[in-house]
Amino acid sequence: MTILTDELPDDPGTLKAMLIAERVQNERLVAIIKELQRHRFGRRAETLPEEQMLLGLEDVEQTAASGEAAVDATSPAERERRTGQRRMNRGSLPAHLPRVEMVVDIDDLVCPCCGQDLHQIGEDAAERLDIVPAQFRVLVVRRPKYACRACENVVVQAPAPARLIEGGLPTEATVAQVLVSKYADHLPLYRQSQIYARQGLNLDRSTLADWVGRAAWLLQPVHARMLTMLKGSAKLFADETTAPVLDPGRGRTKTGQLWAYARDDRSWGGSDPPGVAYVYSPDRKAERPIAHLAGFKGVLQVDGYAGYRALSERGDVQLAFCWSHVRRRFYELAASGPAPIASEALERIARLYAVENDIRGHSAEERHAVRQDRSRPILNDLEPWLRAKLALISQKTRLAEAIRYALSRWDGLTLFVGDGRIEIDSNVVERAIRPIALNRKNALFAGSDGGGEHWAVIASLIETCKLISVEPHNYLTDIITRLVNGHLNSKIDELMPWAYVTKSSVKVVA
């Protein structure tokens, strides 16, 4: 708003009000510009992303190793000392790995001192980790034919094993490798095609796409059953992210959505296994989660997206909101410059998280008791403090927006205090969204709405495997093989990822 000289009113009170309004608007615009600058040029997370930290550590560790190697080359004593440390600290290699033994023996079994024969009194054994680079092989299936000498028209032969790609080249393990590379390791199909070409295999990207599409169609019943089983839980997390999809009619991409519905009760010792199911939709309308979660009754932990409110209005779903999203709004203000109110809000929220760190992994009853004792007083003080600060500041500022965001969702934000099963935030499902973002970054977009649906189906199985420490390649190979061979739909629960969990793979969430 710009005030021209000839527009200035004669009334001093009106003039003062106009000047205050202009100052407030300028402050708001400055805050928006700083936030956009931070978003464009600064890091986008409140904490340094783990991937960036690891990249930095890699360089530091490589430099340190290079320096140690230089010292070892000139100092035998130091080399021997480091060798002893490595032997003590390296641990043992997994027992399931195959062992290939190599005997390093002396050339002559005659005593160098007296010339008598030597006899073995023991041996030293050392294990080292070796690798055979990924290589293709050709699986030749021979089916002998048999005829009867007495009956000329009788020919007997075993039926051909079922295949996912009838008349095609790949085994089920090969298709599983393509799926894992694309949806777990984020390698687009054209890059996989280039990798295979280095081994002399000309597998066109369109051929790989055909394999993925057929596998996704086959796996749809497993995905649908997984979503149904998750909806039978008493508590779920929900979130959504964009999924750019090619729109050939307009010659550009359109914005689809991948919705994530996750369960993870490990933080309070729940018995249901963790899992996440993604569902693709061409838009972000509120009717989408209503349709996806039809039949679900319980607590749904979400961010502030208004589309979820329609679920709670039906009476079957309670919405628990996310303190991480509340904190983020105050953090953005504090990161842009001096902001005493936002900084104090962050300190108060940090005290809530300190309680959560102390009770993670405890039972729901213990968590509830501690929250009543320690978190409830913090929240009882925080709400009136926020309302008091809101009354003191301009309602057009970003700070006022952040405070109203919290107060308008207060019932859902405080729901976790009364139920030890509920988390303080929706970080569980936010972590499940990150692999989707990585795949989106590398693949840029899905080729169609159908490609988005395939993305949802396969990513659901792979990400659930990762949650529960099930090896996704072996899992996909097995269930594709079983489905191709006519696995009964009535026994589809046997194909859920958690049916492949071993006791050693179950871990408590950090």
C-alpha cells in the first residue's frame, strides 16, 4: 500500500492508523521475502538433512583414511597398531553369506632347520568381505518329451512352468530386480537399460516398462488387501504428496497426488506390524481420503490439510494433529530474523518433545501417565500464552497466522496427551513420503495416471518391506512366483510383507 501526499487525511488519528497499517504490511512482506529467500537459497529443513550430513562425513572420513594410509606406509609400528584395532572392532560377517575357502600354504613341508618333515599344529583363519558384481545368467528350462512305442499318438511332457511374461525373457527374479531398482533405489528405467547394455543386453526401456506394468497388475490384490488390513487398525497416519503425471493432450505434466496411509506402533510396543499403503489419485479433493479410508474407525494423525476434516465430521474418525507442523511455522519466523515470541514458542514446544524422547518405547499406559504429569501442564500454560500474544500483535502478520494455526487445531493437537498410543507428530508418515519424493526427483514424472497407480502399488510393498527389515527383492520374487503359479486369493494374507518377518528383523523404532 502506497500513500500519496494528496491522499493524506486531515485527521491525525486516521493518518496514524494508515501509517501503522502500512508498516504492518511492509513487515509482513519483508517476512514473506525472507522466507522465500530461505526456501530458494537456504536449507529447507529445520535440521540439517541426514543425507547432507552423511555426504559431509564421507569426505571427512575419506580424508582421514588417506592420511592414515600415508602414515602406515612409513611407520610399520603404526600400521600394526591399526591392524589390531580393525580386528577388534570390525565384528563378524553374517552367517548366511556363503563361504569360499582359500588355503594359503607354504611351498615346502621340510623343516628349514633340520630337514625333517613338518606337521600341522593349527591354523589362522581370517574372513574378508568379497563381492561378485551383479551379473546376468541364462536359465535354460528343458522339458523332455516321452512317447510310447506301442501307442503312436501318445506323447507325454511336463507342463511348462508358469511365467509372469508369457513368451518373454525375464524370470520373476529379474522382474523383481527391475522393480526394486526403480522404486527402492530410484533408478529410472532408461538408466537401468543403460546399465544392462554394459553387459551386452539390449533391453529397451519400453520392454522394462512392459515388465513393470504386468507386475503391478499382478500385485494389485496384495496392495488392496494391505490397505484393507491397515484400515482395520485403531490408529493410522495420513499424508499426501504431489505426483507429476504426463498429460499428453496438453503437452505438459499435470499434478496428481500420492496419498500415504501408515501404521507404526513400535514406539509404544503395539503388536500390529508396521506398514504403509500408497494410493494414487488425479487430484487432492477431500473426497479422495474419504474414499480411501472407507470403513476406518479410529484416530487419524495428520497435518493441517483441511480435506481431512470431512472424515472427522462423520463421527468415526478422530483427528490428531501434528506438532511438527506447528513448530515449523514458528521456526520459519525465528530463522528469518529476531522473533522473541516465535523463539519462546519454540522453547515451549521443545519441552513437549523432551518428554516424548524420555518415554519412547514405553507402554501406552506409561506414556499416558507421564504425559499427564509433565506434558499436560506445559499445554495448559501454552494455550493462554498464545491467546495473550495473539491479542497484542497485528492480525495480519505471519506470527498471527502461526498462532491461529495452532489454536484452531488445539483439540487435535492435545489429543496425544490423553492416549499413550498417539504420537506427538506425524513424522512416521512424513518419513514414508520421502522415498516418493526421491523417486519423483529422479524420474521427474509418471507417464500416465496408470503409471501413478503402478507407482502406488509397488512402492507400498517395497516401503513396507523396508519398514520391517524384509529384503524386498527376495520378497517380490517369491510373491510374484506364487501369484503366477495360481496362489489362492483366499490365502492372500500369506503374501503380506509382515508374513516374511523373522524375529531377528524386528526392531524398535528410534
